[in-house]
Amino acid sequence: MAGHDTSKKHTDFISYTLAEWATKLTWDSLSPEAIGAAKLFLFDSFGCALGGSQQHDVQIMLDYAKSLGGNPDCTIIGSGHRTDPVMAALLNALCIRAMDYNDIYWKADPSHPTDIIPAALSICEMAAPGSEAAKIGAGKALILGTIIGHEIEMRLAEFGDPGIREYGWHHAALTCFASPIVAGRMMGLSPEQIQQAIGISASPSMCLGAVTAGKLTNMKNTVDPMATRAGVEAAMLAARGYSGPEHVIEGKEGLVHCFEKFGGKFNLEMLTEYLPTTPNDNYKILKCGMKSFPIEALSHAPLTAMMKIVKQHDVDPDDVAEIKVEVIARAADILGDPAKYRPTSKETADHSLPYSLAVGLVDGMVTPLQFKQERIDDPALIPVMDKILVVPNEEFESLFPEFQPSQVTITLSSGESFQQRVDVPKGDPRDPMTEEEIAVKFNALGKGVVGEEKCNELRSLIMSMEGEESLGRLFELMTLP
């Protein structure tokens, strides 16, 4: 294909187009709607980070970071530990991601664009001379970086046909293309430097889907933060003159070329057409969703359907004989394989439809409390999980990804049955979470970490983030007393 022509100039590659767009996008380019959405995602993500900061995997990573040392330029959410910007990007992204409770955008591939926020957060906190934070203030720069990260990541989740997930690869392999653009833009790098950073970050960062298949481990929530870390490190290397392959997206043996060998197709125009440049343009961030439950994205619709049945018909868990769950094939494959019927870890449990529905039925709610180890280990949940039948529904395939159709049928021991279908889960842009609903989630996650008073102060600060010249107050409020 033409994209494999090694005689092409560096400006002919998509990596340059994306880098140049990012360098030209300014605060004045943003729409009020995009700014408002970015602040809501920051609010939601920092709540997730406060809760995530107390998770076991974050504590292990924090202990590791402390053992390495590093220049104390950046702050870690929760602990307040200070370290270098590369490690801070990894740890803060892991805090956001650890509970699998942050944002979701699923098209050809799934993505969690807020995992990339720490690529901007680290650089904005330092506010080095020449950085965007030094020019316009850290608050405005963080909002700008958040919008850039969502724009690129969401386009990457769209342009595969099918997505790379269908070939057994994880979407962290896409994040490593977006994160260096965010970090590089926040640093004030040139398009040429950001293009090199994309090549540096992406070329060694292909990620196997094994991290979300079968029994899940700490790496399930770590690979995307590692891709964010890779972007920050790549930008810092590019700033010093390090080079990377400019053709890493569509050139010889780049992402597109490699997947094409196995039949993959990519709509390259999706990455670059109609990139927003003015306040009147459409920004992708407005199409991203949030999570109302701390579980895998495709579990939300079936869990919502089941909870509606239980509430409407006052179903007693002891009376349930079977719960049949009809979902798209990939959901049945990811969320209903044998390992998901006997989860032994939080990582497997929050990717298990049988566990999520069983604990929701018995406890009447699905919150972070339901994913504590003692609840996962409760043998009383095993016979409930065994009542749950997860099956693919071929008719639903044509509706995805525009909708996430799920149908749940609860059959009682008496033979009576109830059925409910949900196509759009709560948190989807078509049924969005309000600021007040996010505040409830934020306080539930953060109150036990920093206290209710700080949670309320954080809401006020984050929702007026554009007025913050530095991020000092933000991190002070997000640090344990």
C-alpha cells in the first residue's frame, strides 16, 4: 500500500497531522460545552483516584516507586508522595484506573480516555518554563490536555474494522499513541518533537489481550497507566532530541500494516477528519460515557436490567431459580467464561457478569464495597452465580456499538418470570450522570480517604478549574490528612 512508501516526508504521516493539530489547539479554540465536559470528567476521575489510591495494587506500586526515589517534582494522589513526572503519571493513572470505575468509550475498541489525564497532570503540576501551564495557568492547561487526550483516544477506538481487541490485543496499545501527544502538548513541544514522541511511545508498547482474558491479575488495570507513563517518558525524551519512527501508524510495519496482514482494516480518515479547531466545532469528549457501577463496561446494561426487575417486582433472592442474561458475543466471551464463575480477585470479579449480578441480587447494590476480598471469597455467592446463564444474542450484534443491548430474564422457583431489556446504561451520553450524581459517587469514594469537608472543597475547585494558576491546592486537598 502507498502508506508503506519509505520515501515519504515526515509531514506526510498521520503522526505529524495529529501532532500539528495538538500544537495549534489552544484554550481559545475550545467550546464551552467541551470545557464543561472536561471538568465533569476531572471531577469523576479524581473521585475514582481517591478511592483507587487505597487499593492493594496501588499500594504495591507506590512502595516500588518509593524504593526507586526520583526527583520530587510531582505529587501522587492520596499518599502525597512526591516523585518524578514519569512515575507520577503511572501512579496517578493507576489510582484513576484501579477500581475500574472511571470513564468508558466503546466503539470498534474500548477505551478509558481519563487514564491519560495524568499525562497532562504531571506536566501541568511542574509548570516548567515554556509549558502550557506556565503560559495560561495550570487549571486551563489541564482542561486543554484532558480534551486533547479524549479527542485522540476516542478516534483511535473508532478507526479499526474490526478493532484490535478482536485480534486479541488490548486497547493500551492505542493509548500509547495518544498519551505522548498530550504530554508533548503540555510541555510546549513542536509538532516534529511530538511526532517523534509518538514513535518512541508506540513502537515498544503493543499490549496483549491476555490481561483481560480468563483469570485476571493486577495487570488488568495497570497496562493503560503504563501506556500513559510511556507517553510522558517519550515526550521528555523527544524534548532532548531522541527520535522514533514517524511511520508508526500507517507506514511500513506500523500498526495498520501489521494488522492488515491478518485481514484488519482501518479507516485512517477517522483519525484526522473534522479535528476540532474552533469553539463552534464538535469535540469527542461530549460523546464519552461514565460508569455508575465499578464494573466492566459491558456489564452495566445487564446489571441495570436485573436491578430494575428486582426493584419493580420486589424479587426475593431466595426465590430465584435462574437468571438468563443475553448480551453481545464479545460480552459473553469476556464476562461469562468459566473463570468468571469462580472469581478469586477483585480484577476477575469486576469483569464477571455472574459475580456482579449475584452480588447485586443478594446485596441490593453494586458499589466498591462489593469488591472487597472478604465479599468475593464468600462461599454463599457460589450457588447464586451458578443460577446465572450468560448467552450471546446474535440479534444484538448489529446494534453494537451504537447501543449496548442486554436482556435479562429472571425465572422464579414458582415458574413465574420477568424480563427487562436495556440498550443504554446510566452514564452513557444519552443518559448522562449529572454533576450532583457524580458528587455522590465522588464523596462515596473520597470521604473515607480525605474526609467529607475536603470532598466538598474539591468539587468547588474542580468545577472552577480554569481559575487555578497552579495545582498545589488540588493536590493538597487530595492528600490524606
